[in-house]
Amino acid sequence: MCPQDGLGAVIELAAARPGEPLGYRIVNTGAVRLICGLPYRLERETRSGWILMNPDMAFRLMGFGVAPGLSHELRATIPTDAPPGRYRISASVTSDHAPGTLQMSALFDVRQDD
């Protein structure tokens, strides 16, 4: 999907703690209705690159419409044994009104309780 297709989306989120749900939003910044689902990719940054944290996670297949200018709230699960550090969540959206899939990601920090 290209910007000229009228598609645009961002993920908005904040910091999280191990074992807590992480709320995030798919925000439709484009001109056409988007479809997002429950699947997400959760990765942790290490010195040698990104490590996938949820490789065996199963997701229900559901689609949610997101009209231009609106957003949809979703939740990710942060593993209880997640070490503190920099993480990345990735998701994708599609549209019945434009070809392809838009992949997006956002960085956040996992912090231990103080």
C-alpha cells in the first residue's frame, strides 16, 4: 500500500510492565476505510537484533473496520517474564478500497516495578 492509495495508519501506545496488558490503537490517517485484526508481533531488542517474543501465540481471526480519521483500541499481552528494555509491536491493516497490506510498528519500553 502506498500513500497515493489514500492509506495511512499509525500505532499509538505507551510503556508497559511485565504481565500487564498493553493497550494500543490503530489510527487511520488515510482517506479509505481500513480493516485491522487481533494478530500482532511482539519483539524485544537485543545487541544482536530483534527477538520474537510471541512465536506460538494463537489469535482469533476477527476483522475491525476503522474509518478515516478514527481509531480502534486493541490489547497486547506482555509476558510475565519479559525483561526490561526496548520492545516493538507490529501489526498490519488492509482495505477493500486499495491493494496490498500496510505493515506498521511502534517502539515502547518494558519497565520493572519500582
